[in-house]
Amino acid sequence: MKVGAGLRRLQWTRGLRAGVAVAAAMIVCHLLGKPMGWAALGGFEAILVDNGGPYRSRLTTISTLMLGGALGCVVGALASTPLENVALGLILACGVTAAFSFATTFARVVAQPVASTSVIILVIYFAGYGGGTHDLRGALWNALAFVLGGAWAAVLSLGLWPVDPFRPARRAVGECYGVLAEFAASATRTAPHSSEREAERLRIHDFQRAMRITMEAARGALETTAARTTARTVRARNLTVLLETADILFSETIRWVELLEATGDVADGDVDAALLLSGFRWMSGAERAVARGLEHRPQDGGASFAPEGSHSLEHVRRRTAEIRAHETQSGSVLRYLIPEERDALQNIEIAFESVRAVWTGAEIRAGGAAERWEGLARRSAAAETGAGWTDAVRANWTRESLMMRHALRVAVVGAVDVLLMQRLHVSHGSWLAMTSIIVLQPYGSGTLRKSFERVGGTIAGGVLAALLAVSIHSQIGIIAVVTVTSALTLATYAVDYAWYSFFLTPTFVLLGLPRLRDWHFAGVRMGMTVLGAAVALAAMRLLWREREHFQLGLLLGRGATADAAYVRAMLRFWSVAQEQRPVADRELMAPARRRCGLAINDAEEALDRLMLEPSFGRRSSDGKDVKTTALTFVTYLRRLTRSVTTLEGVGVAEPSTVRRVEAIADRLESVGKVLQGGGTVPLQIDNEAPEGSIGSVTEQQVRRMERQTSVMERAATAILQETA
């Protein structure tokens, strides 16, 4: 209930902020005697694309919108400039529109800010194309108004009235770690008396129930977060990792309690019990640090969770040294405790990395020895990090790419929309193209759903817009009503797309009224919306038909198979002589890395669209939500790719290491096979690390990859149960 109330407050706050941004822009334009539409549009869209998170990433997204939107405004206005040769003008307009639509859509593979804003940029392009300005001077003034409106919204959003869409999810995940820390701190040795033993069991049962309730609330908060392109958002991915890690730590805590039951009396100096209690105190402190780090923004911006930060020094480095000391001791439970401690240490380390990424917006390769191998890893990962956008472009520059096909489809639809606009000669015919671009999704099911919701909401909203247009007699009344409808539009954006379309319609009908009390203008909006949706549906049926629900498992399976191929390519790379490795990296590793990027991008695109599907997200048999499970799988696909890239440069091809890495490849291939063709995933237990190898760079990375593979196996099992 607390999470749900927090989400509702957040949605209404976001809506009110949009209303204030639009109202201020309109009032200033009205006082200056300038048209209000472009400035209001800039303020509205800037609030819409604000995903929350670190200020730098939010500013980058809004800046991308302003720059791309300004460019689209100018190019769209100039593309529609009438020429003496009408046929030539139409051909040029269609060509420019198709090229701009393709480039803007395909650029989504480059970076998250572009992925979050590409559709809105195309909307601005068609607003410029269908507007009344067709010369460079007028287009530049419109672009300036749009940028100033967006800049004002950015100041309001980032400085005067900051709102974080991930705050409910972040605090809900932090509460999971708070529950874990409280239980670990209260762990005590179970007395031999049956009555006290029964009380201990009841306490553990209550903890398990409380933890499950807390984790389900966190999953629900993350699932309903009002952010665009959730699968591509750093904060969403790392909150998902934190939630998965909390689940693993939950299981480990229960196992530690069971080990504690098998120990003797602490007062008699039992070594096993003393070490277990020491481990509980350590785990409680580390989990409490994570909980505090998620509850409020750390004053140091998350630097304390970095490999050399204070939290890492206290809870990771110190515990690493203590585990090494434990290896020299003896005890009946120690042979079970040492592997458990190593596993818990790695999960705490992963949690620290994710907390830092939540606040910085930058994902890092971590590990207790990060400083020792980061330089080597940077060289081997240069193609993925330093030139990541070029790799993404090359990987997706193929007909096999989901985004390439979608970009080509959008280009065709844009050109067809221009032809229809020219033939119909309807005022504000650009609404036709805007609808087509907005409802057109990479998959047919998403396009169909969004088309029906858009058309239904627009028709109902058009009736309201006509009534409002008849009733309002002044520009001040227009400003007041648009302020209210803007707030309601953004407040319902993450709740229901039909309601969003309902309130959106009177907002932009009133903004674009050619004259007061022109209620017929609402009918134009409704007619153009119906026609635009029909164009999108026809394109989805005729151009590269895609089936989203059926292909999610296939795309996830392809990602796992691509990662397995990358692992095997690394094994072959290790067998190459040192002087030949630069060539092998270019000819062997780079193509495998690009295939991984292509497969993961396709999976992320599919998941981004499915997460907006009302029918997608039923509970699997173990109670997990398939949205969160699929997001976990995609997140760990990308993390495993980075781990392989790192291990390529720092790994040592010892026989035991090669066997374990080959086993990882086998497991990934098995996951990929069953996701693509059905069946069950054979869950495996991670190989235990050799004694005394906790400080080995290779060992740390192999253990990390084994853990990542295990998480993917569990996620694949849940996905198969859901889609069976």
C-alpha cells in the first residue's frame, strides 16, 4: 500500500509539474504576443521524456530532445516548402521524410537518450512539416521557441521541482535490504531446548513471509515505474540486479541460520558458531549500508560504494582478508561456511556496484580487485566501451536486426503519410503522421493495442475538446484549460494509454485552434487519428510482420546463444600466440562481440514494448513477475558480455579455468536452446572455487560469470513457466 500510494503521488506530481511548465510557457508567449504552441510543446515533451535518475543523464535526455526536436522542426518546415514543380516537391518531401524518419529511428541503437526521444523528435518533425511556416527564418523562430520551452521545463524538472520516477522502486528495493539486515543482526544460536527451537523456527517463518511480501512490493514498484524504455535505463537495470541479489542473499541467510543450528554452544568457545555470528554481523552491516544508500541519495553521490570507497573498504576488503584467515582454521562447519562466505561477499560486491550505478548513471565493472585489472580490461574492452556506438551501428546494420527492419518500416510510413497529407489538403494533417509514428511499434501486437487505445481515447477526448472549444471565449480560458489537461495527461501517462490519449486530445486541439470557438477542429483531430492508425496497422501487416509475444523467448534465447559463442571465441583467443592476438581480437572477438550486441539490443527492444502490454506480466508459478524476470535476464545478458570482454584480456588459460569456462558456455547454450525451442532449463550449482584462490583475478571473473549464468538459468525457468 505504501508503494502504491507513493506511485500515485509521483504520477500526480509529475502531472502538476507538466501543467506548470506548459502554463508558464503559454503565459509568457501570450504576454509577448507570440504563438503559444511551440513553446508549450517544448515544455510538455521535456517533462514527458524525463526518466528521473542522475541529473547528468536526465539533462542529457532532455538536451537530446531539444536538439533533435529543433533540427526536426527546421527540416520538417523546409521539406514542406512549395516548389513550382509540384511533382518534384512531393518527391523531395517524401525522400527527406523517409530519410529523417529512418535515421532518427535507427539512431535508437546508439544510446539510451536517443532511444528515449526518437519518437518525440519525429513528432516534432511532422509538427514542423504540417505547420504554417515554410521558410528558414520562421522555422528557426519556431525551433527557438521549442528549445526555450524545453529549457524552462528542464530548469523546473531538475532544479525547482525535481521528481524521481524511480524513487518508490528505489525505496522499496532498499526496504528489502533493510529487512535482510534486521534479520541478520538478530540471528542467534538456537538452543537445544525444543520450546526455544520451535520459537526460532517461527521467527524464521515470520522473516520469510515478511521478506517475500517486501520483495513482491519492490517488484510491483519497479514494474509500474513511469519511465520510458525501461530496459535501457541504467537505474532500472541496476534496481533489478539489486532485487535479484536480495533474493540470493535471502536464500543464503536462511542457509546460514541452518548452519548455526548445527553448531555448539558459543559460550564454550565453539569456532564454527563464533565465525557464523561474525558473518551475520558483517552481512547485516553491509546490507544496512545498501539500504541506507537506496533510501536517500548519499552525500558523496555513491562514491563510497566504489571499489576504493569507504563502504567497500569496510565491508568488502576487510571481509576478504578475514575469509583468507578463516581458511587456516578448522571446524566441522567451516568447509560449508567458506564457500558460502565467498558467495555472499560476491553478492554484496554486486549490490555495491549497483547502488553506485543507481546514483551515478554509469555502470562499472567491479570486483574486489578492480583497480588491479581495470587497465588491462580497458584495452580488451575498447571496442565495446570506447567505440560502443560504432559497434552498435555495425551490429544492427543488417536485415536481421529488429531495429533496422523497424527503421525501414517507419521510413515507408513517413513517406506514405506525406503523400496522404498532400492529397487530402486538410488543415493540421500532420496529426495523421504523428499518430502513425506514435502507434507504430516493432511488433504487430503492440501496434494493434496502441492503435485501439489511441483511437478510442482520441475520439472520446475529441468530443470533450469540441465542447470545451464552444465554451471558451478567450485566450486566458484556453491557457487555464490546457494547464489542467496537460497535468492530467502526464498524470495518466504511466497508468493507461487510453486515458493519456483522452486528455492529450483537448490539450493539443485547444493549443492549435485556428480561431476561438472552432469546434470543428476537434473533428479533424479525430479523423486524422483514425487514418494514421490505419496506416500504421497496414504497414505492420505488410512490412516485415513481427510477433512480439512469440518472439520474446526466441530473442532472449538468441542472446544467450550469442553469449555462449562469445565465450567459446574467447577460449579460442586464449590459444592464439601473443603476437597474433591483435589480429585475433579484430577477426575473432570483435565479430562475436557485435553479434552479442545485436542480440541484446533486439531483446531489449522487444522487452521495452512488451512492458507496456497490459496482458504481459502475469505471475509465474513461483510468484515472480515475468516482466521483472525478463528484465533480469536481459540485464545479465549484457553483464555477462562485459565479463567475457574483461576476462579476455586478464584471464589465464589454466586447465581448470578452461574447463569451468567451457561449462559456462555449455550452460548458456542449453539456456538458449530451451528458450528458442521449449523444454526445461537444467539448473546447476556453481563450481566451488579452489582453496586459496579468492584473490585471483581470473578466479574472480570466472566466479562472476558462473553467478551470472545461474541467475539467467533461474530467470529462463521462470519465463518458460510463464509462457508455457
